[in-house]
Amino acid sequence: MKNIRIEISLADTSETSVSAFSVKESMDKQNIAFLFGSGISFETLGKSSSVDSITKRIFNNPCSTDDEELIRDFSTIHSGAIGRESSKNPDPTRINQLIKFLRQIDREFGTSGEPLNYEDLYGILDQYLEDTEQVDSRNRIRAPERIEIIDNIASQIFGKYTKTSSSEIPSTRTVANQTRTWISLIVKQALTGTESPKGFDALIPLLNNPDINRIHFATLNHDLLLDQFLESFHNSNYGTCEVIHGFDAQTRLGEPNGKDFRLFDPASFRETTSPSYSSDKKQIILYKLHGSIDWIEIKSTPKNGEAFRKYIKTENILPKPDGIISVEYLPRFLTGNVLKYHQYLAGIFADMHTRFRDNLRFGIINHLIVSGYGFGDPGINLLIGEWLSEDPSQRKLHVLDKSLDKEKILEKLRHLPYSQQENFRDIIGSSIHSRKFYLSNLKEIRIKKGELSFS
């Protein structure tokens, strides 16, 4: 064998040189972000996933064979029977009472021309629970008339609750909690797809493109279609890419029935905002900004006298795992109105929003592709407006929608607090590109020399 002499110059292998090379290598690759709304799910889930359909479903009489599993899940959650065999013939009496409660709320707070939808109803219940929470209320804005109306509705249906009432008469807070659970279970059922996700094929060329370092997917949807698509892509390209969704890779077993779950770990996002980070694997990063039907909340064994709130990802109502003192089985997703935006600042939702915002601003993302979103969320609009305004000459917003044109988008973005300047339209106008088709109509999205093409 021929001897090969290798000479290494220490001056050429300094930390500065290695770091500079890593940054240069990373800068040469593209980072792209997507933002998805409910429009991308319709092709797979159909009309049954629409707000109107879910609202009608919530008001349906639950006494049918199709509802037995839902009623059993509801009874299991609120009876403390987790891990035990539930009744073969679950009693729908309480559900019927809750539906009467919702109908009366609709009559009191809705208008004749515009009845409330399930998001409105959920928001009212959330606001009631927030207003009546037993905490220091000096900085809390309350609505005493609304509290009184809801208390009166509950007493008409369930009887008047007092501290000395029998256990047969629930407090209005209990009624509101149980009603939210019923709404959440209906939403979860409607958004649980049984078919393979449709309409994502156009993403595959980008996912396979070696010149793209990271692809960020932010979604406002609670369903699991995007999760399933990305997991399927990861499985078929195992070893060359990694999917980061905030939950650890370890599958843990819940006792005693062996239901599996994953624990939320915000540290899993830690490298994604660094432009200089290099990896031999492509990073696919998923942010579920409004939560998910497979998230639930737990409280861990107290440390130093305090129980720590955590989140787990599971498709099952699983028995309480070891080391956990309580489980909140309500699926953790955001809906409703005003309080939804407040919750962007708390818990797992704050982590998701912060990571996505940081990546948009500091992760060298120059292309944001939006599909299925109608620009109706002020918090999300603020994030998009900030990103565009910071570097409008380099950043481009591509909106895939046949009915949402550039002028409508500008009109929604220009009402943001920081954008009251007269030249706001001129600053970001050239950065917005409205494409007259949907994601599902595309064959492919490609990038070449830093420019996106759609066909």
C-alpha cells in the first residue's frame, strides 16, 4: 500500500475557520416556511370537518349507536373511571342536559340572523371559567351580567347550586367544564381522518431538494393530517431527515394498559433558530400553533412542593402513568375568540409560537407559503407583518388561494398596531404574491437560485 503523507496546518484549523465554514455552508442552503389553515384539510376530511357541520353535530341528540363511544369517553373522563371497564350502555342523560344548556346560551348570546357556532360557544364557556376563577381579580376584566345569565341558565336545567346542595346538583363551573369536554370530543371525532392525507404531493419536491436545509411547517389546524404526512415522509427517508415537533422521540408506556405517549420537550427546538447549525440530516419542523386533538395535559409528581404542568402526545385516553398526579383529558387545542389569543402566551402554545416566530425572524427564512388561511387571526397576522416589514426586499409571502387577492391581504395586515404609517402598503406590497390556486391543485413547488416556482 502506498504511503500517504497528510500535513495539517494548525493555523488553518482554528475554531474561527471551522465556524466560518459552517456558517457559509449553512447560508448556501435555503430555509422555507409554510403556514396552513383549515382549507388544506377539507379534501381529506370533507364537509364534516367544517365549523357549521361540527356545530350541528354538537346540537344533535346523542342517543344513537354512533354516539356510544363518545358518550362512554365523556363518562370515563368525568366519572374517574380511567382504566376501568365502562358501562356497555352509557347513559346520555347528562349529555342531553348539556345540549339544552348550549341551546339556551345560543338563544341568549346569539342573534336571530347569526346563531353561534361551536367556536363562539366554546369561547363563552372559556370566558365564564376565566371570569369565575378564584384568583386575585384586581387586574381582571369581568362581565357580571354574562356570569349571571349563565348561572341562571344552569340553575333552570340542573337546579340551583349552593355549597350545601346535594351532589346531584352540579355547580355552573362543573357544567361549563363538562360542556367544553363534550364540544372537544365532537371536534376530535370530526377531525380524526381515517384516510391518507390528500393534497400534499406538491410538497415532495421541496422535501427532497438537497439545497434546502430546513423546512418549517406551522399549522393552525387541530387535526393530524400534516403530522401523518410528515411522519410518512420521514419513515420513507429514514436516516436522511428528522421531524421535530416538540415531543421527545422516546415512546413511553402508560400503565397499566400499555397505551403509549410522548412527552413535550421544548428543548427539541433548540438548534432550529441557529443559521450556523449544520447537520447531515434535513430538518422538518412542525409547529401546531392552535394545539392538537392528540395533546393532553398532565401534572407531574410535585418537586419542592409544586406540581409541574406538562403535555403529552397520545391518540388514546390512557390510564394515569406512574409519577403523574393528575391528567386533564380535555384535548388541548385553542378555539373560541378573545381568550384564544391570550393563550398564545401560556404553556405549550407560547413555546410553539415563540419558536416559530424566532425561526421566521432569525432563521434566514425568505419564503413563507400560506395555504388554507384567510388572515382572520390578529396574532398570526402580526407575526407575518413583522416578518415582512423587517426585510421586505428579501422576504416574500406566497398566498395560495383562488379568492384571496393581494389587496385583501394588505387590508388585513395594514390594521396592525405598528403599521399605521402611510407608506406601509408600499413597503410590503411588492413582497406579497397571491397565487390563484390551492395547494391541492398544484403538482409541485420547486426552488431554483432562491426563487420559488409553482406548477
